[in-house]
Amino acid sequence: MLSKYFTKSFRKSVMALGLAAVMALTPVSTARAAVLGIDVSKYNGGIDWGSVAASGVSYTFIKVGSTKSGVDPRFAENITNAQACGVRTGVYIYSYAHSVEEAINEANLVLQWIEPYNVNFPIAFDIEDRSQAGIDPNTFTEMCNQFCDVIASAGYTPIVYTYRNFFRAHVTPNLRYDYWIAQYAGACDVPGHAIWQYSSNGSVAGVPSRVDMNWMNKDYAGLILPVGFAKRGEFTYFYNNYRLQRGWVDYSGLRFHMDDAFHMNTGWFADEAGTYYLSPEDGHAYVGLQQIDKDRYYFDEAYHVRNGLITVGDFQYYFDGANGCKMHTGWLGLEDGVRYFDPTSGAMLVGLNAIDKNAYLFNEKGLMQTAWQTINGQKFYFNPADGKMVHGFLGDLPNRYYLDPTDGHMVTGYATIEKNNYFFNNDGLMQVGFVKIGDQTYYFDPATGAQKTGFIGDGTNVYYFTPAGGQLVTGVQVIDGATYYFDATGKMQVGFQVINGLTFYFDPATGKLVTNTLLPTEAGTVYVAPDGHMVVNQAVVINKVPCVFDEKGHMVINRNYVIGNITYVCNEAGVAVAVDPNGQIVPIQ
């Protein structure tokens, strides 16, 4: 970082000494690896920062640029790759300033150049150019202070870099910031230096050229935090992305306020947005319900103290603006009604509450409610006359409800009440007659609402509801040993019925399936087999009498009928004789 002029004139006289110093310090570098660092620029070429980090170098200062040459062409590459490899990265600007104003301008330029990056080590003011040798010490020192003030006001840690003789000739005791001294010798004899550049001719793995070597005497790695608080003296500071913060900061789910000097505020604090209370212990802004001295207050999500009716979680509270925003308890009359606030917790009563052994309901605004009310998805009824909860049957059919005798909720669905089953729809109304529930149909007495089972007739049709579950049956059903048939609507069917391609006959008087019986019809006599199906296109023996039934199921009378290769000869009584193709009589099974 020393100027080319100084380096050239100094090189011959110190080369031997410098080499000896580097050699002499080689063993020390291992012991002091935690504070070993380098500084680099474009002149060091492309750097393998992984190898640099592995060599024991823990920090670097990277040239950001100068007012003459602009941004160093390797700055972005170096800072990005160094940080990716875990090397702490400071930056420096090579100064050509000759006045306080120019030094300030250079500081602002540095801030502009580093804005896209997280600089996590000090920012150095490299002031050593031979053109600056004529600046008087007071001006020189003020240039350093003003440059550092700008950097510090942005939350960064500044440091002044120069070589030993320049420092002794130009810096007065009024310098307010740390300094980094280049002195190529066995030790740095400038008292109080934070960093010592002990060589410009070092060798570090990953750096393709000779490189400046530095020892750090001040623990900047511990001072400049990635994020978090730092207590120094009587003040507490906050870092984020290695920068001191001012104003409001959020950390670990809490909010804090740092003043313009980066100091943490505590106690009551007000700004243009509102009034806050910052913990005297750790400075975090209070939020929610808080006890301060003997009183309770509420701070909203923006940390402002609030007054009036405030919702906190599942409860509401009242904070009296006329009494310093303190919490109110007990009965309170407001324009929209009367509320009650718990004397212990201060919470406004909402929902069901027992008061003098009676159940009352307060809505979400804390106002007492009457008539039908919904609580947690269930309905309740409160007597309009006195607000008390009602239990048991309410109203008359067709507008009859039932309110649970234990907790008072409106009953829906099935309910067993005094040994009878009832059904109430989703609106709580008692249902009567045919009622479809899910995929099943049930029947409830139109007069009482009680469920009925077994055979039910409506004067025209007959239905059957199972004794066990009360469901309406459909299809073929065996009931008390008899077979019945109910259509898809549950209506009992009688007479001839086709079921799965077969014809059956159900007694019109009883609905029971008729079996093993000859049935006379207008079209002819049919026969239903022992299993109940009507015989079709088949010869059968009925009570030892062979008979034949045609394709319509009618008994064949006084004619021949062919089934397969057998011809059946039937007389006028329907008695059949089977004849094979050879004219031989064969038996009918």
C-alpha cells in the first residue's frame, strides 16, 4: 500500500532488513495465526482465496479504488471470493485528498462503492501519497478524522493507514481513530497502533505475487459483529451485517431503538409516531399487556401505548385514556352497552360466563346477548326476558328444538330423549315423517317426532324400517321368515315382479313371496317354483303331474311344444307327454 515513490526509494535500503525480518517472523506467524492478515489490490493478480484461508490468514484489506483510477478492477472479485472462503474483509481507498473536503468526498465515494457488499472489517483511509507530504499536521489529522467520521456515521469501523515516518510527521494527538502503521522492521515502535504492516514482500499460498503482511493487535473480529449487541462502557450498541445501527432495529423477535450516536434507548420514549416503553434491563420495546410499576398498559404491534377498548389474543381490555392509559377493571358502561371486565385479569367477559350461578352470553364486543346465538359452531338459546340460557324442548311443531340439558347447546342429528329417538336437522328443527339421513331413509311420528320402526303404512303404501337401526329397506328382504320385495323408493311391491331377469309373485294382500304354486291369470296358468321364481320354457313335474310352461311362463294346454329336441304333447288338462326325435316317449324329470 506504500506509494510507488516511497517503495522505490526505500527498497534498496530495507530489502536486506525486510527479508531478514520476514525470515525472523516466520516462526511467529504460526503462533499468531489468528491475527495474521494481508492487504491486496489488482497488482497481486488473481488470488485463490481458499488457499489463502487455509494458510492461516484470517483477514484481508482489499483496495476498493482511488479517485484517480476509480474502482480497483479486482475489487468485486476479491471481496466476493474472500468472504466466500471465510476471510474477514476490510477495504481501503488510496487517498489523493489534500483538504478536509476532499477527504470527506473520498469517504462518501467509498460508501458508494461498497454499498452492494457486506464489509466485515475496518475501512481504511490509506493516506501516504508523496503529494500529501506538504500538508500541515493539523489539517492532515483533521482530514483523517473527517474521513473516519463519515465512515463511522454509516456504521462502519474506520482506521487510518500510513507508514511510520509519515505518521510521525503528520499526525497529531488529536487523531480520534485507530491507526495502522507500515514499518518494515522487527517491531513497530509507534505506540497504540491497532495493526502493524510488517512486510510488503510476504509470501502466502494462493497469492501469485509478493504481498503485504500484517499483524492485528486489536480484536476487530470480536468487535465488529455480524449481528447482535455489544456493550461498551455505559452504552449498548447493535450490529447488523457488521455495521452499527441507529433508529429502530429488530432482533430475535424484539424491537430496540438506537439513538443517533448508535446508543440504545431505555424507559419511556416518544417519536413522531407514538409513545413507547423500552425495557430498562435490555432495551426491548414492550408489546402487548405489560406491568409497569403498579399499573398495566397495552402496547400494540407497532409498540405504541394504546387507550380504549383493545383486543389482545382472545380477550379484550379497556385502557383509560383519561387516566394515563392504565387498564380498567369491573363494570363499564359505554355508548353501545354494558360490559364487564374481570377484576383479576382485566379481561372483558365474552362467550358463556357463569354469573351468580346463571349462564349468560356476551358477544365478541362484550355485550350481553339473547335469543339464538352461535358459540364455537354450536347454537344456544337465551331467554329474551332475562338472558338466561334455556334447556330442554323449545317451541312446538313444526318449529320445535331441543337444547341439551347439560350445556344447553342446540341438538342436531339423532338424539335419544326419555327413551325415544328423535332427529333434528342442521338448523335444529325436529324432523317428522320420512327423513333422509345420509344414504338412508328413516321415519319419525308426525305427531310426536319419535322414531318408528317395522311396517309403516301411509294409507296407500307400505314400507318397512329395520327394528335395529330404523333404516328404510329396499329390494328383496326376509322379514320374520317371509320374503318381501321393496322398490328403490322403499315401497312394498305386490303381484308379478321381475328381479334380476326372473319373475316372482308377491301376494297382493300380504306382500309375501308366493312359492310352489300354480297361479291362474287371464293369459293362462303360471307356476312359481319352490324358490319363488316363475317357470319359463321348461317342463316340470307338479304333484306328480308333468306340465310344460312356454316362453311366457303359461302352461301349455291342448297343443304340442318343442324344447330342444324334445316334443311335448299336452292335453286339455295340461298334462304333458315327452317324445324324442325317434318317436319314443321319454320320462319327464
